[in-house]
Amino acid sequence: MSEVVSYELRENIGVISVNNPPVNALAQVVREGILNAVNTAQDDASEAIVLACEGRTFIAGADITEFGKPPKDPWLPEVLTAIENSSKPVIAAIHGTALGGGFEVALACHYRCAVATAKVGLPEVKLGLLPGAGGTQRVPRITGVKAALDMITGGNPVPAGKANEMGLVDELLAGDDVVGSAIQYAKNLVESGAPLKCIRDISIDPSTVESDFFDSARKQLARRARGQIAQDRIVSCLEAAVKLPFDEGLERERELFKELVSSPESASMRHIFFAERQAAKIKDLPRDIAKRPIEKVAILGGGTMGGGIAMCFANVGIPVVLLEISDEALERGNSIIRKNYNITVQKGKMTEDKMEQRIALISGTTSYDDIGDVDLVIEAVFENLDLKKEIFGKLDAACKPGAILATNTSYQDVDAIAAATSRPEDVVGMHFFSPANVMKLLEVVRGEKTADDVLATVMQVGKKIGKVCALSRVCYGFIGNRMLGGYGREAQMLLLDGCTPAQVDGALEGFGMAMGPLAMSDLAGLDVGYKARQARTDLPDDPKLYRMGTLLVEMGRHGQKTGSGFYKYDPETRKRMSDPEVEALIKEEAGKLEVEQSEVSNEEILARCFYPLINEGAKILEEGIAQRASDIDVVYIYGYAFPVAKGGPMHYADSVGLKNVYDKICEFRDRYGEQYWSPAPLLKELAEAGKTFAEWDRERGTA
Ligand code: T1G
């Protein structure tokens, strides 16, 4: 045993208790402690063994921080073999979330019992891995191959009740005294002479699996996986579970696990796992700072964004007051919300009753008098600074002292908005991404005077409504949209240089982006970018800049909403199709602008689009707008669908090598001029020192 694993005899039942906060991860000392305890129990008076955990959860998996380092004895399979070969029944007593290696420990036990609130799961796929300790061999022996495939490739937790129905949990315990109830359950098993039930002894009848099951599963998963390989390897493990004896299946699983754990895809996904949790921490704020209670929220503006934001709070049971300028506008807002919920109900992901419960939490008003008692107001009106200033002046007067006044602006100056109030310390940016009830990213924008407890409160409430939060200082476009500028600019410049829209988007979608930049602009509306550019005074006077986007808007081609933009769209299916008229127009414009067209490789397209993003990210870091390079990765994974298997733009830059990125940017500068291609000083410094952004984070103690 070890200091994090204790063992004691209670009523002739040996009780192994793991205590390795915060989530009882299977660190080496835990594996060693469990192994020693199981071995001790073989020779004592115990009639059965209960394996339980202290704290908030049963074992939540292998210790992810150990990956990438030489594995230390005892390996997990050795511990599971000792459990399975025990001469006395071993019972897993589950509370909280038994995940990954934790659930695999439970599966090696002879019986599993759980409190009703517990969940079990194999989320390894979300780390680019597969269950490497028998999960792919034991689960299908209980649930069948199809259910096992869904569970392991989805990686989502299964509530204890459902797990009991599936046979993954043998006994649901009443109450929440998991150890006491488990001891009683163990005694009942002993008294009833229950056998030592090993899942490994169950075999799967191959005739129960359709001949093309695995191949069709691979094809279907490949479409969803976007550059991830774990799903394919999981199918291979399940195939082994059907076709091979148990021990050979374990060998196959171990072999494929080793491939994945050393893959760049898994390294990227593990990077994001920790980056997401780091991003929620504000470097100069104590972690235990008191937060303001948020029990009632007002959303100002019931448009697409306001409606989606209102749903985020209603979904977690927080009452919302929707404030609009007229009853008609309110009605429109409420119908947007009902429509959104109906989509979820139609998909079978929510019951009508649950929808009505949530809608009932959203009330409406046209008077500021009705928001005097709210703890947080989020303004989500049209992107006009003067209008926002006027609104915040009214909020300042209408809201109670201590209410947090947040703006959902996507690029306006939060300090200017705060200055329109008598309480700038209560003002903060909460930049949601559209659709707000779906997208997980929340950029929290820290004004010069934003109070520390306001920031800590917004970070906490952001997590509560299911968002992944990242902190930004004030600048045009904050983190995400500021970096996006160069990405969109180059996508259109590449058209003049000789690419078709399909080639540009194809290269980026082949990399793993959910949608290429030109198709994305068509979706958002080319007129949106056009209007934003008209309002800017800082753009260079360059006729090539966004030339095609501007031309298409002036032709009335605003994108999907008008049936054509860079592409034509099928009016029924909205499927995009290349448009020869646009391709001819591009060539004509290139001629007028005397741009010499040529063949452009996919590799060049990726560099031209991603390197401005990375370069701007480096500037954002040196200006202190973002706390960490990994925060920028979180912004792009959760706000812009950057492929998680690439880890985000800054992690991707590290994998390319910052010297290579820097040299390429210098090449582009020499070819296209300093105006767009001036290397960030930080990028130059790191490139010349042979360092990575990850090292930069670590050196600042912000990793
Ligand atoms: N290893 C190391 N640290 C972990 C960890 C883990 N498995 N899980 C969580 N942490 C840290 C986390 O970084 C954070 O640290 C703190 O715990 C609280 O986490 C062999 C190979 C369990 C649902 O993928 O899903 O087993 O920021 O903020 O919101 O086949 O943590 O406080 O310093 O997320 O209450 C499989 C991952 C591993 C589960 C709790 N297991 N964890 O959520 O807290 S691979 C997983 C979670 C594996 C086997 C394979 C969640 C949670 P810090 P948190 P939470």
C-alpha cells in the first residue's frame, strides 16, 4: 500500500480506500497501493474485498500527466490481473465518475456497485487514445459490440442507472453511503455464495456481428473524426474482442494503445485537456477569491445572440429577464428561443416538458425598471459603440449596486463602454460565439478597471453554463477575431494569386478545419465583413485587400443568405457549388490589378492562412492581451473549430517549428511586403532561441 491507498478489515470485509485528490487518478503510487492491498487481502480473514475511493469521485482515469514519460511499475494491467485473479470477490464501490482506467479497474473486479448519482465511462477517445487496460475487450463482452462501439468511440459518461441496465454495473446502491452500502452488498454476495465472476470468461458469438459491421463503422467514424485516428483503432480492438481469445485481444489493444499514446494527435488533445483547465485560471488572481452570487440574470437584446445567451442560463436553472425595446421585439426574441429549443426536441435530445420548464425561466420586459434586482446583465445589442454607451448609462442607473454589467461585444472597446458608467469596476466583456447556446467558447474581456471578483465570478458562471472561458485584455477583436483578420485576408489574396475558392477551402478542410474561410464568410454573410471594413479607419489603402469579397457584395452576392457568394448554393439543400462566373471574375480582377496568377500548393495555402494567425497570436502574447499561448489554442479550438487533433494554432506552430514559421513569414514579407508580413518580435526571439510557445508559457509560470 502507499500513503494514498489504505486498507482495513471492516466486518470481515477488506476495504481498500484510495485517496489521491482531486480525482483519484491512477498515479504510480495508487497502482502500487492497490496492488499491495489486494495481495495483503489474499492472506487475511477477509471474505471479500471492497475497492472504494475518498473525495468526490471513484478513480477518474490514468494520470494523464504521466503520459509521454517512461511508464513506472506496476503497470495498470498487472494490477487488474491481480484483482481478477483474487481468490476472494473484489467489489468496486463507485461514486462520482469512474472513467477511463478507473472504470477499467472496476471492470476487472468481480462485481460493480454504484450510487445512483454515479457515472461510468471510457473517455479516452477525447484524448486521442483508446481504453488501454482491457476496456475494449471487457465492455463488448457485457454490452455487445454495437453498444460498446457507441460508448467507447463517443467517450461520454453513462449514468449508473443506464449502466445497470446495460450490465456494466451489477447493483445500484440506495442512499449515498457508498462504502457502507458496498460492504453490505459484499456480505450479501458472500452469504449467497456468489461466484468469482470474471468478464474475461464471457465470449462473443461472432455470428451476432454483421459481416460488414466493422468496415461500415470505420467509414462512418472517419467522416466525424476530422484527422483523428483513435476511432479507427478502437474499431480494430473491438474486432479483436470478437475474433481473438481474451489475452490475444488484450495484446492487440496494448499494441494499438502504444501507437496512439505516442501520436501527435493524442499529444495535441492532451495539450487541450490541460489548456482548457489552465485558461479558466487568471494568473494574478488568488484561486479562492470570493465570487458574487449569480441567481438572476438579464439579457439586453433578444436577437440571435441574446436569445442564445438567455438559453445558456435557463439551461442551468437560472431565471432570465429578456429586456427588449418593444413587445414586438420581445415576441421575436421569444420565438427565436422556442425555435432553438424545438430543434433540440426534434432531435430527441430534450423532452417537450424540459423545454417548457426552461422557457418558463425566461421572462420578458421592455422596462429597465424590471431589472433592478438582477445580479448580472449581459448586453447583446447591435455592434455600435455609441448605442452601447447609451445603454450602459441606463444600466448604471437601473441596476442594483454590485450587479455585474457585461457586454457581449465582439470587438468594441470595453473600457470606453465602462467609462459610460459610474462603476467601471463592475463592467466586463462576455463575448459569446454564435450560436451562443451551442458554441462552447466564452472570451472574458478584462477592462482596465474591471474588479478581480467580477472576473472570478464571470469565470465561474461561464463554467456553470457549460462554457470554456479564456481571458482577454481589451484590443480590437480581443484574441480570436483579432487573429482571424490575417486568416481571412490571405484566403482572399490567394484567389487573386491563382486559387479557386474550392482550392483554398479544400486545403484548410483537408487540414481539419470544419469549414474553409471562404465558405465560412458565405455562411456569416459577406456583407457583415464588408460593413465592418467600411467602419474601420486603420485598414491599408490596398486595392487587393478583400477585393473579391467587396466585389461580390457590390454585386448583391452576400453569401448563403442570397444564394450565392464565393460559391453558388442549392436553394433546397444549401449545398455549396463552385461557380465558374466567380472564377472568371477572379481572373479578370487579377488582370486588372496586374497580379500574376500561378499554381499554388496546398502547403502554401496553409502557410499563407495560418501563419498570420500565429504571428498575430505572438503579438497578442507580447502585448499581454492573452495570458498564455495555450489560452489562444483554447480560443481557436472552442470558438473557431480548429481541429483538436492539431492542438490549436500555437501548438501547431510548435509542431511545425517556430524557426520554420518565422523563416516562411520572412519569405512572405520579402515577396508581398512588410505591410502584412512583419514578423512578431516574440516569434523572432523564440525562433532564434530554438524555443516553443509551450516553453514560453512554462517560463512565465502561466502553464
Ligand atoms: N489525470 C491527471 N489530472 C487530472 C485527470 C487525470 N485523469 N482528470 C482531471 N485531472 C485534474 C485536472 O487537470 C484539474 O487539475 C483537476 O484534476 C480537476 O479536474 C488506461 C489511458 C474527472 C470529470 O479522461 O473528465 O485512463 O486544473 O477541473 O470539472 O485506459 O476531470 O485543478 O490543477 O476537470 O470536476 C481517462 C479526465 C484518462 C478523465 C472531473 N480519464 N478528467 O471534472 O474537474 S486516460 C479521463 C475529467 C486513461 C486508460 C486510459 C474531469 C472529471 P487543476 P476538472 P471537474
